[in-house]
Amino acid sequence: MTGTLPDPRASRAVLVGVSRYQRHAARAGDDEGALDDLPTVRNNIAGLRRLLQDTSRWGLPRAHCRVLNQPSSSAEVLDVLREQADRATDTLLFYFAGHGLIDDRDEDEVYLALPGADRLRPNRESIPFKWIRNEFLDASRARRKVAIIDCCYSGRALGTWMSPDGPTPDGLEIFGTCVLTATARTRLALAPDNEPYTAFTGELIEALKNGIPDGPELLDLDTLYRHIYQRLRARGRPIPKRGERDTGGLVAIARNVAYRPGARSTPSAPHPTVASGQKSAADPSRTGAGAQFNAAPQSGGAPHPPAGRRRVVIEAGDGGGRQRHDPDTFERVFGVQERSTSDLSVELPLSVRECVFGTTIDLTLERSVPCGVCGGTGEVVNSRCLTCSGAKRNRQLSGFALRIPAGVRAGQTLRVRGQGNHGEGGHSAGDLYVTVREKAGPLRSAGDNLHYQLTVPMALAALGGTMRIPILDGHEVLRLEPGTQPGSTILVQGQGLPRAAGAGRGNLEIHVDVPTPTDLTATQRLLLDEFVATRPDDRGDLSGDLFRGYAFARLPMAVAALGTTLRYKAYDGTVTVRLQPGVQHGDRVPFSGGRTDGLGSSAGSIRVTVVVPAAVRATEREILRAFAEERGELPPTAAAAPPPRVPRQPRRFVDRLRDHIDGLGD
């Protein structure tokens, strides 16, 4: 498996649960709008939070997983979601469990019911899912977004997503987005009284807790969906649905604790996996746009691909004949659709390197072939053929080596002749249309340029040093200048994609993220206190106008890690603003307060800018190196450099500080 687990330090999760609902029976004796309590929802939230934070599965830091039990208003949910979306640079996950309501006047919307919701008035005290979708659209920093909705009618969250002919909703046209829902758009969800969890979330928790035997090493959303689908269907329970955009189904959210290296993995397309390949049906020739795609036939069996090749299994329905699987499972989950009776269309995720340099993929497709018993007539001795049920065709897996030429771009569609479904009545096989999608990875493309998100520890950003970064040709050593700031962009010319309109290559843009240190130990806190004490004139400041709704805080990173109190000079005095430890660059900190003369007040947010120290003195450099050593983030250049010619007082201070802390525990 080539996927990777999202970086927990750069990811955020918001878990929302509503287990108790206010009764409406007292209003005019009408109880039709009342909603039953869902006590198992609290277990859902607690179980998911525990598993997401488990370091053996994902290891999401506690502060990165926000839980809202019984939220009082939609504003509370949306504010927390916006806050976490602003902080997530890798994966943003949103989960809701509770009642889902619908309004007959809006057939495409589901309302997530809050504690004060009324079944008869769903648009009050509820959150339309489109508001959640809008927050996902605004989450421009997060590379991947996941929404898991466990409520009645939750399939409506997919909009027209599941329709084979309908357009994709704008809200889901986001890179790497996946939505899992507990039910279809017209179905009720299930919360069994004698079980600790709701039906859908219970299966999700079971898979995350105990793993999936014979499954892949990482549990991505495709694998989880197929597993949950099969489990619920076997138990006669509501069937889940899903929608994804740009390989969002490949996002993994946990390690598979049941994974055993060398064990046979269950195929979970479109992940690369080993599958049985059959003899090729035909040899495609040259396609349009001057591109050459060779489909080299394979002999029977499943030979191992040569080095540099991988296998992909895509199973698809054809709209005719018997359908072994639920259409939602393959035609829409794996992005396979039909252009005509005999043509097939598939979406193939490729990495940036595979697109640039080309690759050969052993592709296995499930396609329609004439029934071997009735010869494609549908009848045997004037009776309907029992093998194909009169459909004249059966499903069969067949494989071939698909050669992807160098220089393809995401969104391009490649045509491979003769690799579609077999035609009826002796007609030739149709064509296969392969649409290239960019697979999530460390490098992402935008036009001719490449983009890479680089996370730099505070000490390394302040002192400077080197870091290893990926490029198209492998890896490169990047030198960071002292005082590298969060939010800055480093431009590496000539390391992007080959230009589509001429010679040369685009650029590599490295987006620097310097997170404020959190979860400080006592030693680390004292080291930062000492560092701040050496810079008494740099404690941060406030600017703007609090009472007109705009204000900005500038904080040195050491001060941001420790937390601080800033004073704002108002017309008649001073307003005190408290900033909690661990505030991050770009955060919006809520503020409410008023002037001491009572003539003005404000309720808004303060935009925080965190600054990395640049010109540090020898004493400060020693303290930063000691801090980095305590956190296991010692800059490589500092480790390799000879001892600096400075007084030994700072080092002796650190030693005495550690001895003092060790003595406190005796």
C-alpha cells in the first residue's frame, strides 16, 4: 500500500453529538414535534475520540480533537469548525451523530438537529448540512476533508453526488474530500436500545478498534466503507452511502491493528493491490491527441509486476445484465461509469511523479463478456439461460498492462481502444476512457508549479539549518535561513513540472509552517521563561481598534507558547486581553469587553501573528538548542557544529535547572 497516514500534528477533528432533546409536548399539548433522546450518541463521541487519539491508530493530539456534546447553537458548532479548519493543514475531519430532519420544501437538504430542534420546524435550532459544506469550502489550508454523518436521511448530505447523471455539487468539488453517511437520502438511521453505539458508528468503532483482518496496513475511507457496508447489509440494517472527490476515499484515518505483513489483503480499489489478472481482450492502438497507450496482453495467472509497476483493481457495473454488487459500491465509489453500451470510463489516481515520468500499471477491470453457456443469445434450447439470466452477458475480470506516457496532467482523459465491454451480437469491444486524478501526496501540482507544505520546529526556524524535502527527482537538502517565519513561502526555481507551453520547468513553492510549541514539560517551560527574560523589550503588542471589531496581536513564538496578557490602551484607560498558551500563527482569538467608562464595548476576534526570533545572541542560542534537545527537535546543523566559543554560563544554568527539577520529585 502506498498511502500514508495524515500527520496528526497538522490535522484537526470536530466531533459533534446530540443525545438529549428538549420536549415540546407542553406547547399547546402538541407532542408531534418531539424528538426521542439518543443516549448511545454520547458513547459514539467518547469511543471515536479515544480511538482517534490512540497513538497505535492515528495519534491525534487531545487539543486537536474538539468535542461538542449538546451544543447550544449552530453558531457554536460553526465557530469551532471554522477555528479548526483554519488550523488544519493536512486533514480536517467532521463527525455528527444525532437526529436528522428534512423539510418537504427542500428535497436536497438534511438538517442536523440540535438539542432545541423541533421535528415540525426543521429549519429552527438545526444546522443545514450546506453550512458545513461551506466551511469545508473555506478550509483552504486543509489538503483533505472528511465528513461522517450518522443521522436519519443523512444521504441527502451527498446532494446529487450519488446520481450517475446529475452534476457534482459545488460543495464537494474540493481536493481530497470524502463524505460517509449512515443511510440513504430517504432512510432512517438505527440506534438499537440494547447496544452501546448506534448501528453505523458501532461498526466504524469496531473496525477502528479491532482492525479488518486481511485488510491493508492503513484503514482508508474506501476500505472502511466497504467493510461497514458488508457488515450492515449482512445484519439487515440501514445501508451507508458515500461520496468522494479527487481520491478523497484514499484518505486514511487509522492504522489497521489487525494487519499482518505478508497476509493477503482484500482489494479495496482504487488502491494498488494484488489481483488475479486474466488474458487481455484486445490490443488498443494509438489514441487521440497524439498520445500512445500500449496495452500489452498478459498470459493467464497473476505474474508479479516488474520493479516500478503497481497493480490497480477496478470493478464496474455496465448497466446491463446481472449486477453482482450494489451499484453504489462500484460505479460510484470507484468512479466507473459508462459512456455507451460497450464503453467504460474509470478514474485512475496517479502520483505527481507518475504523471511526469510516466509509468506502467497492471490494471484489472471487471467487464461484460458474452455468456459462455448460451453464446450471447440469452437462451438455451428455447429456455432462458440460467447462467446469465437471459442477459446475454456475464461479468469477468480481465487485466492488461496500461502504459501511461510521461507528461500527462490531472484531469486529462486517455482513450484505450478495445478495452471496454464486449459488444452484443458479435460487435467489437468498446473503448476504455481513463481520467487521470492526482493522488494525495507530499507534492501537489497547480499549473506548472509544485507545492509542498514544510513543518519546521521553532528552534530550527530561529537558528537556521537544513531539512530534507521531496522533489520530482528524489530528495533535496533545503537550507533554512535563521529567522524563517511561519506563513512564509520559499521559491525554488526550476524544480516544478515541465512547462506545458514551452521549454523549461515551473517552480517549487515551499509553504513554511512553524507551529507554536504545545504540551510543554516543566523543563521546557522554564527554558522558554529564561529565553523570554533575555528579551525584555519583545513581549508582544496589540494594534488596531478592539471597539470597532478589528485588532491584531503580534507575539514572539516563545511568548505564544507560554501564554501572555496584553494591554490595550483605550480612550479612558487600559483593556487587558489574555491569550492562552499555545496560540498559533493566524489564529483568531475571541474577545469581548468594554471601556471602563461604559461608553463602548466590543465582541469580536483578535488576529494573531506569531514571530520567530531572528537575530539571537549566543546566550539565547544556547537556550534554544537546549529547548530543542528537550523536545527531540535538535537542528541537524547544531548537532554537527563544533562547540561555540561562548561562556559556559548558559549551559551551567541549564544543568542546574534540570538538577533543580529532578530534586523536586525526591
